[in-house]
Amino acid sequence: MLSDIGISSVICLIVSYIQGTESLQVQSEFNQTGALNISWEDQKNVVPKATEFVWVGSNTRVLWPWGEVKDSTVVVKDALRHDTVQLQIMRQYRNLSYTEFQIDVKVQKQFLSEGENGTMTWYTQENLNDGGYFITHNMEKILEIGRNNTRSDNPEKYVYNSDPTVSGLVRFQIKGVTPGDFGSYRGGTSRGSSREGTFVLVYGQPKKPTIIGQNKVSVGDLLTLSCSSTSTSQPAEFRGFPIMTYEWFEDGTSISLEKVLRLKVENSLYKKSITCRAKEELLSELSDPVQIEKPHCMTNITTSFVEGSARFSWSVPEASLGEMSTEVLVTRDGDPGNWTPVRNQSYTVRDCLTFSTIEIDVRFLSSQKEIALCRGLFTKLNKPDAFIKQKGRDATLNWTIPFFPSSKLYSIFKHSDSDKMEGEIIRVEDNKVTPINMENTTTQANR
């Protein structure tokens, strides 16, 4: 069954097959989200069909692989991404004969941008001079073309532009396009028998971006900020085409075209203002400016590697007033997160071996006022190298130490995830290597 929502366009095609000719009536109809319903039926009685298989594609890829269909109908959800939808239909009849059809359905669509005055056009076989021609938007009547005049339900929004010199031309204007103007526009002699039209996609202005990240960074440290915006284009299923892009500004001068801004902080940066904007088809307005500030730190943050995780620890500074609270912001490989409240004097980042750099900013609040801000850094220098070896093979591990193992006691430990214990497996003392509880371990100390 076809939906009664959307644009309905009827295409009559004559297709041939080995046994003669047969006429099909093909109907394509958009629903309000942009999915295209395509159905077909015979214009005369033929041998009753037993099974019907359909393949759907475009000039770029397969949209619907070969498969059996019911009621001679398919729904193509992403048809709006293509100009033409191609159908191959194979029918098997009860008398064991079969026929094949090839059908091209043109995807009638139009792109408009928010704020512009959009002009819509199509052609009809109806005689517009006879009157009684309706134009609808998502099944709601917006224009009625009479014999002597045209009536608009919203004359400030929809204006009909007649042209008596062009037969069958339907043309009207949408004033001040908004994202809500997307959807199906169709026309016909009645609301129930509309036959031609188009689907409108609206490029909206991206929402005002927000800048995410820590703006209090010391000289010499890396500033990492992310520009975040949301598309308002409609329908929502078509967002991301084109892809959202970003631009950063320093006191109005463009400095980067990436989503994430990374700068090494210098003294001069504290006097400047950072903003960003987004672009899809239209430009967003500028974000609120961010001023880079020097942090005020009253404690040290220590880092450690524990059970495959990075652990950050700190002591709480004395609160001057009110109750103390703590928040952390974690930046993994330059991708900043959000401020997160913590109750303890530590924070753990799981699976830290998958990141080359982890930064953590810790701020301390007293009566909702920031009294201290500190940064901790966890890099590959803080953690052991990840070493992967196939089971059953010999593995050689090596690292350097700033002294001769024979000159003092040196031990190697193994951490076991099963018993959560760290045990000594090799001891080097007085030029003697002693394996401890490790039958398959050998050690060579190079002087």
C-alpha cells in the first residue's frame, strides 16, 4: 500500500519482452521524511503473476539487492541522495513463463537555503485556465488556481507567478525560506488526485557554535579547543551533505580550518580572543569569544600506570570559603571531553595504552567559585610500551636503565590481571641472574 503522504508522480512506460508488449503504470511518491515509495501495476489484464523480484540501484551503487517483493511496491529510504532510481523487475507467472522490465524513476527534488526566496516550477498536463488546480505542501493546501484569479492561504509566504505564454507551467515562490519549508510540494485538480510536484530540501544555518575545552593553560603547554555546532537542515536524514566544516579566528584573523584547534601557548596569546564558526551550505554566526588565561594551581598532580589504566592523583587545597568540590576535564589525543564532577582525590582513564597523550585538568571550586586549576599530563614516557606476541612463541623484552644491573640489586616484576598481584620474576644481584617462580624466563644483562 502506498502512503497518502507526499508527492505523487505518475509515469507511463511501454516496456517490451519476448512475448510481446505490456504497459505498466509506475507511481513514485515521497513521504515527509524523504523516503521514496515506488509502485507499479498493469494497465490491462495479463497472466496472473506468481512471484515478483526487484533490484533497485542508482548510477553510483546498489540501493536494494535482488529480492522478492509483495504488492509490487518498494521503499527507497535514501533516494534523495540520487538523481535517478533504476528498477529491474522480474516476474514469474503461474504458467512458468517470465518477463523482465527496466524502469528509470527521476528523483524530483530541489534545494533551497534558509532566508532566500525560493522559486518552485514544474509542468502539468492539466489546463490551468480551467481552474480548480491545487498546490499542497505536505498534503496541506497552500495555493488554489482559479479561472480568473489565484488564492493563497498565506499570501505573505506563497506567491503564484503565472505565465500564460508557457502552456502547463506551474510556478510559485516561497518567501523567506525556513527549515520548516522542507517536504513534498505537489499539484493537481484535487487534493486526492495530485500528480506532479517535487521534494524540497532546505539547507539551514548551523547553530551558533560553542567552544569546548580548557581555556586556562600555562605558557609552553598545549591549548586544545573543539568547535561544536549542530545542523538545522531538513530533512534530518539528509544532514551532513555537505559535511560540516569549521574555521577558527584569533582576534578576527583566520588561523585554522580544523574542528579541533591546537596551539602552543605563548605570553602574547593571553591578550587575544579566540572564536570559531561552522559552515554546512550556509555560515553560522561566530561563537562567543574565549579568552586564554593563566591557571592558578595550588597542588601537584601525579600520574601512574595501574592495570592498563592511567591514574591521576592530587591533594585538595584548603578551601577559603564554603564547601569544596572538584571537577575534571580529560583530553585524549587532542579530543577534549566535558567537565565531570569527582568525589575522590584521583581519576582513572581506562585502556590508556590506546592513546599517545592524555591530559587532565582539575579545578577546585569553593561555593561554586574556582579557587585553583591544575593540569596533569600522561604520555608514552609515563607508561610501558605495548608489546603483542603470538601465543606459544618466544618473546624478547628489552629496555635501558641508567646503571649496570650488576652494580646493585635490580628486580623485574610481572603484573597478573588474574590475581591482581605484582610479583618478582627475575633478580639481578652481584652479577648473578636468578629466575624467581618463572621456569620459562631467561635474562641476559649487557654491560
